[in-house]
Amino acid sequence: MNYLLFFIEGVLPYIAIIVFVLGTAYRLWRWLATPVPLRITMAPARMTWKGVAGKITAEVLLFISLLRSDRFLWVIAWTMHVFAIVVLVGTHFFGVIEHGIDLWTPYTVPAGKAIIYVAASFAFPLIITLLVLLFKRILTRDIRRISIPTDYVAIGLVLAHVMNGTYMSFFMEVDMAEVMKWGLGLMTLQPHVVEGSWLFALHTATAFSLFIYFPFSKLFHPLGQITNRWTMTQKEEKLIAGGSVVK
Ligand code: HEM
Ligand code: HEM
């Protein structure tokens, strides 16, 4: 047994899930417990539940603020997220179902393989959008000036992860039955290592590094956007400890 492989595929996933859950809870709690002395709601403010929910939904689904401020960045950033969702749902989610069925019965899902193949091809435009975001940061003088090293870590880690997944999927064979055994092993607390595939280990290492990095970095932005808009629309007496400034 290779100890490094065992650590990456059999130990790191558990560490990552614990750090992800506790880190996310801690960060959300810190944000919501911090008093907001000045309300910075921008007009037109939405104060009703319906209004707030609509604003948050528009932000999450359509990146509305970004659309209003930078059309080019919006196209690239929005399509990047959509391509990533297509890959994750179409190949990772349906792939697990398809290969799971393969393991236990000779039944094949009609069009199952086609869905996975089509969804997997979205990996290429996904890589292009990530590269455009990275190069925009490097080549645009003003963005480069305000970028800090961790900005590059976040996008670099996602790019490295997606690129090695794509190489594994299109340019080599991964034993999917072994991958399924790995997943089942994790769930039943009996870790199983996918022997002989360093690229799978790399894909797992980068995936779980993303989980660990998520609560402590700008990758946290999906939850940031939601809590930020929620806080901005609360009444002062709820925001200031002890209610020292009330209306
Ligand atoms: C509700 C879900 C999400 C929303 C609404 C959202 C929104 C956004 C927006 C508006 C941007 C552009 C920011 C800017 O440069 O001004 C962005 C960039 C980005 N997002 Fe998300 N995001 C979501 C989920 C995620 C997730 C789960 C990940 C991966 C862990 C992710 C990874 C990225 C990356 C890598 C960038 C590019 C950052 C850069 O240019 O340096 N996003 N996101
Ligand atoms: C622990 C979680 C993950 C595991 C175990 C995993 C596993 C795999 C495997 C086995 C493949 C190769 C599929 C094949 O050869 O048919 C693959 C491909 C890929 N993975 Fe992941 N993956 C994980 C998370 C992610 C995440 C979060 C992303 C982000 C978008 C991602 C992006 C990709 C891409 C773009 C490909 C290539 C296209 C495809 O066949 O799906 N993976 N992944």
C-alpha cells in the first residue's frame, strides 16, 4: 500500500469535509454576529421578505450586480459557472448513477452514456473561461494592481483541478468500477485506494484542497453574496448588539 495515495484518497476526504463544514459554519457565524453600525443598503432597498428573496435569487442565478457593472466580465464569469454546473451534474452526478447501476445489474440507462459524454465536452469551454478570467487579471493593469497572491491561488487551484479532470477523462482510461469502490469505501468508513492512477489521486487532492480552502478564501463568495445582501436589508435594532442605535 502506498502511504501517500492512502492519505490522499482515504484520509484527506474526511479531514476536508470536517474543515469545510466547521469552517463554513464558523465564518457564517462570525459574519452574522458582527454588529453593523451603519446601514449601507443601496437604493432601491428591499425590506420585505419577498423583496429580499427576489434580490438574493437574482444575484445568485444571474449575477445581476456584475451584469450592471461589467458586461464582458459578466459573460465570462456567468458562463464559467454554468459550464461547471453542467459538468458536475451531467458527468459527476449522472456518472455515479450510471456506473453504480453498471456495478449491480446488466441494465444500461438509455442515452446515459451520451448525456455523460456531451456534458463532459463542456470541460473545454470551462477551461477557456477560467483562462480568460486568469489572463484578464494578469494582463489588465488596473486589475493586476489590486490583485493579491491569494486571488491567483483561488482561480489557479480551480483551473488545475478542472484541467487534470479533463486530461483524465479524455486522454486516458480511469477504471470507473475502482472509483465507485473508492466512493463506497469512503461512505462505509472502509477507505479503498484506486491503485495505479496518480491522476485520479491528483484530481482528488485538488478537489479536497478546494473544500479545505473554501471557507477561508474568496471561494466563499457564493455564501458571502447571500449573507451580505441579507445583512444589508435588516433593521438596525437587529444588527447592533444591545440595540444601542434604534430608529
Ligand atoms: C451561488 C453560487 C455562486 C455565485 C452567485 C457566484 C458568483 C460569482 C461572480 C459574480 C463572480 C465574478 C466576480 C468578479 O470577478 O467580480 C465569480 C467568480 C468566480 N467564482 Fe463564483 N459564484 C458562485 C459559486 C462558485 C463556486 C461554488 C465556485 C468554486 C468553488 C466558484 C468559483 C469562482 C471563481 C474561480 C471565480 C473567478 C475569480 C477570479 O476571477 O479570480 N464560484 N463568482
Ligand atoms: C471529490 C470529488 C470529485 C471526484 C471523486 C471526481 C472524479 C472524477 C473522475 C473519476 C473523472 C473522470 C471521469 C471519466 O474519465 O469519465 C472526473 C473528471 C472531471 N472532473 Fe471531477 N471529481 C470530483 C470533483 C470535481 C469538481 C468539484 C469539479 C469542478 C468543476 C470537477 C471537474 C471535472 C472535470 C472538468 C472533469 C473532466 C470532464 C468529465 O469527464 O467530467 N471534478 N472527475
